[in-house]
Amino acid sequence: MREWNGKRYWLVGASEGLGRALAMKMSRSGAELILSARSGDRLRELAESLPGRARVVTMDISDRDSVHEAWEEVGEIDGMVFLAGVYWPHSAKDWDAEAIETMFDINLTGAVRVLGHVVPEFVARDKGHIVLTGSLSGFRGLPGAIGYSASKAGLFSLAESIDGDLKDTNVEVQLVNPGFIKTRLTEKNDFNMPFIMEPEAAADRYFEHMTGGGFARSFPTLFSLAFRLSVFLPHGLYRRLFF
């Protein structure tokens, strides 16, 4: 079991939804938090509401210089949790280049910009904890998810590669794949969302995984089973069942 008291964690994407709920959970467990996102006002409001020590470092992960400046301000940390993400539902029949490029730039390339600072530092120290937020949509392509599903699949692959490369070090890498969470992102959906969770309930599952160890966790359990098993289906059968 991981000890949280006195540990310093950088939460990237902490101003809304799951990130906000996880910040509260970690703070109550004794972790000192550095909160990052673009919205300074929302972050300051969150920092003031937390029971433990927290400070705000605003950052735009779509901007390399902004990420570098934030990293300089963050200082030494024990771990980093990447929770930033954007989403718009789009089909390939209605290709929106700007929205799709933005989803890749924030969900995947944004993570790479942050990891470009965190990973070398942790490797040099031979110590650190990296947690990336994937999605059940990253297991296989989904209808109306051009941009989001593919960017989360890329994050899944990125996490596996980093974990494999660092397996002989003391740097721990974890991946969390949630299903639907009731946030401003899922409000954009006009379809039924099975097993949708409140951010606080999802944060409980997320934090359990961070505390208990292991590489990946997908939830809700029953719902995630369909996605995990889908990787074994031939493409033709998968397309008939899911599209």
C-alpha cells in the first residue's frame, strides 16, 4: 500500500470533474498537491477548499513554453497524475478537423509535453510515480468517437511503452481507464451512457488503484469487461456488433 502523507503530487487537469474529485481524495489522505490547468480561478477555488496543502500553477498543455514554465515552478515532486482531456462527439462522416486535432493535441500530445519533463527527472532520480488517465474508449475504435477514441488508444500505448522501458527502475507507471463519468464532457452526448458514474465515485476507484499498485485498472467492472473482451473479436464481427 502506498503511503500518501507528506508526498508531493502534480495533478494536471485538476480544475473539473474527475480531477477535482481526485484532488479532494488525495488531499484528505495527506498528499501535498500542485494543481494545474488553464483556469486559474477554478484552481484557486479548489485549492482553498482542500483540507491539506495545495498550490496553483496555471498551465496550457497545448503550449510547449507554458508547460516548460510550469515545470520550472512545480519543483521536485513524488508523482504526477495526468487528467487533462477534451472531447467532442464526431463521426468520420462529419469530419471536424479543428476539433479532432485539438483532441489529439490535448489528450495525447499534451501528455507527451508534460512527460517530457517528468520522465527524465524521475529516471535520473530512479524514483517517481506516473499515472495516466485513459478511457474504455481506447480499447478499440468506437462510432462517433473520431479523435477521442484514437487519442486515448495512443495514451494507452504510450503508458505501456513507458512502463515496459522503466520496468527495471523504481519509477512506477499506472494507467486508469474509466467509463462514462458525469462531467461537462459527457453532457455533450445525446445517447444512453450505461453505468455512468459521479466524479466522486470514479475518484474512489481511481485512488484505490493508485494506492494498491498494479499497471492498469478499468471500471466500472462489468461495463469494462465488454471493452476488454472486444479486443479478441475479429474486425468484421466487432464492426457488426458495435457500429
